[in-house]
Amino acid sequence: STPTPTKTSTPLPTESAAGAGGSGQVSNGTQRDVDITSVLLGLLGLGSLGGAGAWWMSQKGDTPDRGADTETSESAASGPAGESPESTAAGSSASGGTHTSNSQSTDTIRRDDSNESRTETQDVGEFTSEIPGAPDLEVNYDSLTDKKPIGAGGNADVSKATCSISDGTVPLAIKEPRLGGTIQSTQVNQMLDEAETWQKLDSHDHIVDVVDFGGEPLPWIAMEYMDGGHLGERSGEMDLRRAVSMAIAITGGVRHAHRRGVAHLDLKPENILFRSVEDSWDIPKVGDWGLSRHLLDNSKSVRGLSPQYAAPEQFDEDFGPSDDITDIYQLGAVFYELVTGEPPFEGKPATAMHKVLNEQPTPPSEIVDVPEELDNILLTALAKQKSDRYRTIEYLEDALLDLYDRL
């Protein structure tokens, strides 16, 4: 049996334990007033090849409070990726590789282990011990067949394609620049940078894999084909124990990225995709990791963001820069919707943005039957001020694990 590990206590945020602190108001009590027009134009901009993307945290110099994990060898032919349009896909989970997790049985907590070969996720719940992943292969772009559009975002299109392998075929999701007009060299570089960023994250069960990528005839990324839809299609429909276990798995994927210097910055239900598994819970994986170098040059970019899940600092620089703590806010918004069936703030883009900056979300326990402990977790993650949120994602993960143990 798996021994019960020693858990760290969940520390309080810097200034507020309840998470409702950190108001969206300036010190004199007046509401935040930002240039709505310029921000909305950014939200509607089509210059990006994907979502808001990833931020390269090595420039920031932060280190997690728990200490770094042991690095594992990474395949040059695979890595995590994803694109929210894939969520409309349907396909077979029998194709592709599997990743052996450290779970000894269902409903077993998996904590940090220096001997882990694939993942550092602390899964709970009824996930299979054989996590399906992308096949380890080199993709010849010209040999892809049966391409069918499954979605679009920014200036990129995503299609399902069939790739021939030695013992049959395997479905892949292919991301490419949208045809029409001239493809700028910056667009080519952005997509290739995107793929390289994802490759830094390829050893985790809960991050969508990249299979291969290339620059000819146009830049393309071949990704694991996710056949189970996205989290938004399941929000509000899971029992609390299952919802919290899903939240822990998703948090583990983002934590893996943070430890490798990458923040997502565009976490939303449509970017959490599922891989179907027989006789087990479907596997959630974080996709659409974006354009890290692009955001290094312009970390305040809001192109492709959904205002309902964006953090205050992504709209107003007075809240500070967008970084790994931004992901904590966005996970809070995603998990809020997972539990309640609705985002913390709704409305048209301008309305949602105003609420994000100036209003407090309704405690989840006032919407659905959940314990106040979950209120504290989600409202802490959703604090307006970054200093009032969890200091690192490890603390959010610990809080969720503590809650799960008491359900």
C-alpha cells in the first residue's frame, strides 16, 4: 500500500487568508478605471497565433518554496501542447502512447517522489495508472492524410489528421497558420517558439503532448489528439470529490510548468482538454501553452484572453506584471466554474473586465452545496492583489489536497 506522506501546512497569503482581501479599488476607495477601448481591442486582436500564451519565468528568478523537483529526460520528438479548438474533436483513445503513472490503485494519493519517471502530479481519484499520451514518432508533414478542420483561434487553424505508422494509423491534431495573405516571418518564429516552449514541459501526465513540429512548407505543430472535449462542457456536473480531484490533477500540470520557468497566462475551461479512457475517469490535460518569447517582449498582451478568466493585472498594470501568480488566479476562476457551473464574473467583455477589476465573486457555497473551506481556497486564489493569493502554486495544490482528504 502507498504510505501516507507528510503534508505541508497551507500557508496564509501575504496579507489575507480569506482571499476576499485585495480589493479592486485604489487606496482612496475609488474604482479602477482603465482604458476599456484599448483593452477590448487587444482582446479582439488577431495578431497572435494562439492564446495569450506562456511567460518565460527564468527572467523573473523565482524559485518554488518547496524546492526543485528532479528533472527527467525529455524526448526530442514529443512535448506538451494544445489548442482550445481541439476540444471539439472526437477520436479514438486507443491510438498513441501511454505513460505509466505512480498510482498503485484507484483513489490513491500520489505525492512528490524523487523516483518518478513521468509525472510529479499528486493525483487523487479514479485515474488509470496507464495515462494515455502521444505516440513517439517523427511526423512527415507531406504524408498526413484525411485532414479535417476542427477549430480556429487567433491566426491559426487546427485540424485533425491521420498519420501512418508501422502498425496502422494514429490521429493527430495539427496546428498551422491560417492561410490567406502573406505569412510574416514573425508569425513563423512565434509558432516555432511556441513548440519549443511546450517541449520543455513534455514529461507530465496532465499536459497535452507535442508529437513533432516543423517549419516547412509553413510552420506546423503536431499534437496529441484529445478526444474527450473540454472542461467547460463538464463544469457544474461533477460531484465535489471528483471535481476537486480534477482540480488537483490540473494544478499539478501547471505546477510542472512553473518549475520549468513557464507560466500559462491563458488558463480557461476551453484550454483544459480530456483524453478518453475506458473503465476510468477521463484524463484532464492543460493545452494551448502559447507564445513565451512573444510575451517576453510584451507581457501585457491581452490578445485571445477571455475576460471572465483573466486576472486583474492582465488589464491594469497597477496590479503588477503577469506572471506565475496570474496562473493561480486563473486556476481559481476555472475551478470556480468547475464547481458552480458558472465563472466568477460574467457579462460582455467590458462588463466582465469591470467586474474582475472592481467586484468580489460570490462565495461558491452561496451558489451550490460546498464547504466553506472551498470558499476560502477559491477566494484566496481569486484575490485582486497578487500578494493576497497563494505565494506559489504548491500552496494551492496543498490546500486542494487537504480539502480532498476531508471529503
